[in-house]
Amino acid sequence: MIRRTRLFGAAAAVMAVVATAVTFAIGPANAESNGGVRVMPLGDSITDGFNVPGGYRIDLWQKLAAGGYRIDFVGSMFNGPASLGDHDHEGHSGWTIAQVDANVVNWLRATTPRTVLLHIGTNDMYGDPTAAASRLSTLLDRITTTAPSADVFVATIIPRSGSTDNAVRTYNAAIPGIVQSKVNAGRRVHLVDMYRALTLADLADGVHPNATGYSKMATAWYNALRAVPGSIGGTPPTTTPPTTTPPTTTPPTTTPPTTAPPTTPPPAGGCRVSYTVNAWSTGLTAAVTITNTSATTVNGWSLAFTLPSGQSITGGWNATYTPTSGAVTARNVSYNGSVAPNGSVDIGFQANHTGNAGKPSSFTLNGTACSIA
């Protein structure tokens, strides 16, 4: 209980912020609406930004803006610096899963988010951590029933210093299975491995992130969002990552390409690949950005790479993948075959693994070796 007081009991220190939040939170859907894709940051003080007002939302907003995404953060709370272009959120300091569950229907109806970023459970690690996973499952049912067309990104919670981290790890271990059960039920729910994105060095007080930690959270959210088409604009997703079932050799279910095989020679100036992995005990998602660094437009592309031993692709988006393990080739689909000079294309997939969640060591685009970002 003493630790809980330390975690979120510094209410007096943030009362001015909370009071301001209430003043500006009336009519939250219009508080700072820019007409963009509505995204609800949902959770406790880590979403609010304890220690760093605005928290991960600062860097996430800047990454989204730099990427050309038009986003409208929504929620009944309001805080953060001027560098955060939209201050609305639904982060409630000291709240548990049950408290969020008791209010989330009203919040969702008031703001109708297209996407929800959920990081919740830190406060549940004190009183009754053993039932936290069950409460999370109930909360997800509430969210997906109220907003069935929304993409819900569920994060494992960040590390804790001290013995409480044992409860954190137990809780996080249950989350992939919960997410998969919702996916199996046809819900648009996605896993984000936030626990592995941070280390204890990224915490300001053993509980809340410092500025570096919040920036790492922003990167994890950003990569996850970009891996699901439609979640921050564009075409709605056609596949549902991630899975936690045992490895399978069943071919991916993405739509076969309708464009011809590559018709241009290898790009003279080369290519660059960024490859980001979010992994859990038996599975992973990979977000891949292919950049054409040549002076010539690529019309039709294929990206070749070799998956580490034990990895097997179970589904993907924005490309077709053959075969599903070993030496894999990702080929364009009908809408992304042309890549202009200095242009890029985002693809991704989910995979099972048997203990090795590593990355490929090299990539070739239309036969030309790519640099790795």
C-alpha cells in the first residue's frame, strides 16, 4: 500500500493539472478536433504522463505528424506541453482496470474513436493481481462490443522495479492468449509488447517512465499502428495480427498480388529496409518499411530475406509471402507495386517462433542488396 501511495498518490502535485483537465474536458470530442482519425489513448497515469506531462503522447503525436498522418486524439482528459499538438486523452492517474471498465462505455460513445491504445493494469498489481487478466478480458469485451469497428491495441504493461515485477510478468504472460481469444471471436484486437520496449533504466521512479521511456513507448505504439492498415487512416485492415497458436505451415491468407512480377531492373541507387519486431513468448509481429533510395521508380517489387530458424509466418498485410519459413519472398499487392524515388512502402506479418524472435540478417529488393536502417 505504501508503494501505491508513491505510484499515484502524489495527487496534490498534479491537482492543478487535473483541475485544468476538467475545465477543458467538457465536450471532449470537439476539444481539439482537427477532423483526423480519432485515436483514444486509454489507461492510467502512464497514459496521462506522470513525471513527464503528456507522456508517450508527445513523441507519438510528432511521429504521426511527421509521417503525414492526420490524427485526432480524443478523451475527457487534457494535458501536455505545446509540442503535443492534441492534448485530449483518457489516462486516469491511480485507476485500475475495473475503474476504467466502469466508465469506458460513456467515453467511447462520447468520442467514437477509430482506434484505442490501451495500457492498463499497473495499479492492479497491488491489491488483486491474480484476477487482473480476467478483468482485462472483461474490459476488452466491453470496448469491442461498444465500438466493434475500432482497432484496439492492447499493450503488455511496462516493467516495474522490485518484486512487484513478478506480478507484472505473470499478468503480461496472459495477455497474448486474451488477445488471441478476441481475434478468434472476430474482434479487431492487436497485441503490443510494451514490456520489452523498456528497461528499468527507462523508469523515473521505478514505476513511471522517464522521458526516454515515454519516447520508447511512442515508438512501440507508432510501429504497431503502422502495421495495421486503417488504424491511423487509409484502407481498413484485412488481416488480424497477432496469433499465439503453435507454428503452422499454412500459407498466409493475404490477397494475392494482381500486378505483374517486377518489370524494372534492380534500383541503381539501392534500397533501405527498416525491420521492427514486437515479440512475446511464442509469436511476433514484424513491421517492415522498404525505401527506394534510387533515382528510378520501381514498378513491381519483391523483397527477399531469410527468417531465423524456428519462425513461421501465419499471416500478413500489404504483401504476399512465400514460402512461410526459411528463405521468404514478399511481393507487392495490387495497390503498392509502384515505389517512387525516395518513396517507401510499409508491409508486415505475424509469425510463430520456437524461442528465436530475431531478425533477418540481410534483404534484397529485386535482386539488389538493401542497407538496413
